[in-house]
Amino acid sequence: MQFATPLIPARLIRRYKRFLADCRLQDGTEVVAHCANPGSMMGLAEPDTKIWLEPNDDPKKKLKYGWRLVDHENGHFTGVDTSVPNRALKAAFLAHEVPGLDYEMVRAEVKYGQNSRIDFLLSGAGRDIYVEVKSVTLSRQTGLAEFPDSVTARGAKHLAELAEMVRQGHRAVMLYLVQRTDCAGLTLAADIDGTYVAAFRDAAAAGVEVMAFDCAISPEGVGLRKPILFNAP
């Protein structure tokens, strides 16, 4: 998935109200960018962090910049926009590039469960597969990604709904997309949200499948790369 508009480098001044970020462009101009990430962004929102913004000229948008990447300035990047994984995955599904999930029909945001929408419903080759996608950006140990980075009652609800799909005879997949280029494995952050971990264990026991992939990330775009090791706590 390529970014629609070339990204521009900036420095983070501060992130606030969850979805706003004050940023300083290279010429010194200060701008406000939309931060499409409801999580804590632990370790990613320190002042003076190098970031990449996507400008836009859409008259319907109040903010003319969107925060897309953290540049760790060591050759590695983290994607902070939680809408990007679904867009990147949709492109990969349509190109038949997701191992184990090669289906002819790909539908996004299909209603199911209790007033929920599944990220992807795949059909056309046997049983339908309900695929829930989570963006992973937290890393507190070198090479290891963690999810979640804050308490997520919504995430626990999604796991319960996936388990119910399995009980109804469908396949269900919890797919974690690690939006970091510096991690080779993934685990769950039980110290941050033990309730989510308990819901994960219940879902896994019910037959919900788990997949984890990392991404190729650069200021040009974000794409699915390869499966990575998942270790449940």
C-alpha cells in the first residue's frame, strides 16, 4: 500500500487529546496533525521524535496533515496510523499474498456479532473466515512486539465474537499486524490488560486461529511482509 501523498519529515512537539499532534516541519513551521491512533502510543510520542506526516488538500478535512510514521533514526520505522493495516491487508488479500488466507471473495466491514463489524469476511473456498485485525506498535523489549498498549475492552469483545463465529461453524482468525520493522516476535501484554489476555485464551480454546505478520515500512508505503513468531503468555 503506497501513501496517497508523499510524506514529509517533521519533529513531534507533543501529542494530546489522543488524536492531535503538534509538529514542527523542517522549515520551522508548526502545524497540527491528525493522529489516527486511539492507543497509548507508549514509547512513540516523546517530544522531538522524528516523524513523517502525510499532507492533504482535502477541503472536507479540518487538519491538513496526518501523522503516519515514527522514524527511529536507526533504519527502522513504526507505523502509527491504525487504519493502515486494514488497507495494506486488503491489498494483500486481493493480490492473494496472505499465506493461509487465499480466498476469492474479500469483504470489509461486514456486520456481525453484537453491533460489530468484522474487519474482513473471506469466502469462496470452503467455510467463511471471519478475520479481525489489530495493529501492533508497542515494543518494550528489543525485537519483541506486544499487544495491547492500553486497556481495550473493545478488543476483548471482538475476541468473544470471533469465538461465537467458531461455535456457529465458521472459521475465525485473530490477525495481529506488527507495524514495526524492528521486531521478530509478538506476545500479549498481560501486565497492561489482563482481561484481554483472558479473553484471548478463551477464544483460542474455542478454536479461534491466531496469525501474526510484520510489515515492510518506509516513507513510501506500508506492506505485508512475512509471518512472525507469536508467543502467548
